[in-house]
Amino acid sequence: MDGNAIAILGGTGDQGLGLALRFTRAGRPVVIGSRKLERAEEAARKVRQAVPEAEVEGLANEQAATRASTVFLSVPFEHFAATLKSIREKLVAGQVVVSMGVPLATAVGDAAVRTVGIWQGSCAELVAALVPPGVEVVSAFQNVSAHRLQDLAGEVECDVVVSGAKPARRRVMQLCDLVPGLRGIDGGPLANARIVEQMTALLIGLNARYGVPEGLGIRFTGLPPS
Amino acid sequence: MDGNAIAILGGTGDQGLGLALRFTRAGRPVVIGSRKLERAEEAARKVRQAVPEAEVEGLANEQAATRASTVFLSVPFEHFAATLKSIREKLVAGQVVVSMGVPLATAVGDAAVRTVGIWQGSCAELVAALVPPGVEVVSAFQNVSAHRLQDLAGEVECDVVVSGAKPARRRVMQLCDLVPGLRGIDGGPLANARIVEQMTALLIGLNARYGVPEGLGIRFTGLPPS
């Protein structure tokens, strides 16, 4: 397992691919996971095309999850639990799983401007209930526009609220610095994902009302200089 | 009833007083409401002290609610329903009630970094369930720092997500322009208050973690120029 590497399960989707582009551009090895190996390999090719120096590989989710100390879950909410169940036997203590999930009501055929309730409180807490002991779960990156991530020429003007146990949270906050414009914000305990995940639905509505398909971001004002 | 006036029920509290200062400073007549007449009068005196040109009056909530076309509810969540029940007979069609409420868990003796669930979905929707027909409810101003509102020398660097039926929503968005630094954001239907109200608890946690008692604000990035 490569401590420097980042696995992105669902890395074939818009947001996962965007992160893969940004992280490889920043010099980090990336493993893209997908349910289907061919789709993962195809996404890895796309990354290499855009970032010639990219150290990137496409693998089935189960294999991808074993390759990196930090594993991003970037699949649609309706596939979250199933994806996690398919890889959890492979996870080992010390790994950090980053939940990017948002319980959009599209999961039940309703609109993306609304959400569904999750028994555990949030998508991130659902993940926390499913990982083996010693695996830390961190909530982050829900509100970052996929479009802006993929546009390597531009900055992603957005704060990323990072929630979870402290050492793992710090590790993920540092990953935010790899993407120009992103800023990791100390979001406290994992349960705050309940709030952060909802904000994505609000942003999706704002994108539509203001006609910004590229996606809005958020910033916190009044923070002390870091 | 003065179409230009703004009533602020609970205007003796930190945030209500801050709005009273800002709105009178901007030249709008303000009526401060409180359960106790003397406390309302005292708050009006404070406003006149800070803003000598202020057109401001202190009244009991029931009277204050009849004086303005726009009525802010700025009481702690645990007093929301009771306050509304005490004034609803006085409300008439065409008035706009602005819900600033946040269901902080302090209402049940827990911490302000967490919230309690509301059957109707949000504090604003609870209000909507209690007002007479023809009275519009708008959700706004939950995330604006009381401290920064009261500091008349400074700008309040914060976006205000305004949710509710369209004409009333527009009216409240325009009120945001009265406060230097505030920007009204079209937050869509009232039910989005479910998300916006939660964000206050997140901000309260961030204020503590980052040591910013003056209070952080939020900004949306990527909005088209207005």
C-alpha cells in the first residue's frame, strides 16, 4: 500500500475524475476504481491524456481500495452502501475513507434540489457504520463543483468542510491544498456531515436559479489568517 | 400600518437589536417588539443612542406586529411558536413574516453546535403552518453574526439565503441591501430553510474551533454579476 497514493472509487464519474485530474497534476499517485475494470482503465487513460505526467492506474474497486492509504468514495448515494460492502473486507486499520456522498433525492426518483433522510444521520455516518474497526471516515469534498475540478486551467474557488476524527481530518484537509483555490476547513466531528451534505442540494438549486452550470462554490468569511 | 416600516419581534436580543441598528441607520422606520413593553422601550433607547437619526419605537410584540408590513421573528427557537401564537390574530393578509429562527439544541438543554428536528421540516415552515391565510413567510438572516451587525463601523461580510414565495422573497432580498456587506441570495422555496437553518449550527462550531467570537460569515462564489 502506498501511503502517498489516493484511491478514488467511482473515479469514472464527473467529480471523481475531476479529483483524479487535480491530484495527479499535483504529483500524487492516483488509483481510479470502478465496478468495471475497463471503465476504470478508460478513466485512467483520460487522466493521462490531460495530465501527461500523471501516475495513474485503473482497477476494479476491490483492488483499488487496497492500494492507497486514503480511499475516496465518489459514487452516487444509491450505490454507496453496496460499494462499501464490496470493499470493506479489503480495508485495513489506519486507512482513511473519504465520504463525498450526498443523499440527493434523485436516489428515489425525486429531484437533486432535495435530499432523503439517512437513518445514521448522514452518508458519512452510514459509511462509518460499515467500515472495519480502525478505519477512519472523513466527510469532505461534497460541495466542490465537478466542472471546475475538471477545468485544469482554472482555480476551484471553494472551501471544503472536512469533518471526522482529528488526525484523519487533518490529513484530508492537507489534500485540499493540492487543488488551487480549494481551502480545507476544520469541520469538527463527523456528524457535521449532516449539515455539509445538505448544502450540496442548496447549491444545486442555486446553480439552476442563477444559471451557473459550472457550479457555485462557498467561502467562509472572517477566518483568521492561517 | 407603515409599508416602509420593519417590526422586529425579539428586537431586544443580540441579533434583533443588530438588525434594528442597521435598518434605522439605513433610514427605515423600525418597531422593536418584546414580550415586555419596558424591555422594548429600553432597546429602542439603545438604538437611538447609537443611531441618533433613528426612527424607532419600542412596543409589546402584539402591537409591534400591527405596525409594519414586514415582521421579523428574532426570538430563540424555543419561544418561536408561542410568540407567533401570541401575535397571529393581529397579522393580516399581505404582511410578510421573516423567520430568522434556528432550531439549536440549546432549546432542549444540549449544545448550540447541534440542532433538534422540527416536524414541519424547519423553523420557517413551522411559522408558515401558524400564520393566517395571505400572510407570507420568508426564511432569512439566520447566518448573519449578531456581533458584526451591531458593529456599525464595520461591514457584515455575509450572503443571506432568502427562501419563500417569490414576491415576498424579493422584498426581503432587497432588505439585505440596506446593510453594508450583506447580499441577498435567491434561496428558492421556503423548504430550503431546512438546510439554511442547519448552517448556523455549523458556523457556531467553526466560530469556536477557529476562535472567532465575532462570528464567521458565508459567501457563494461564482455568482454572475448582478
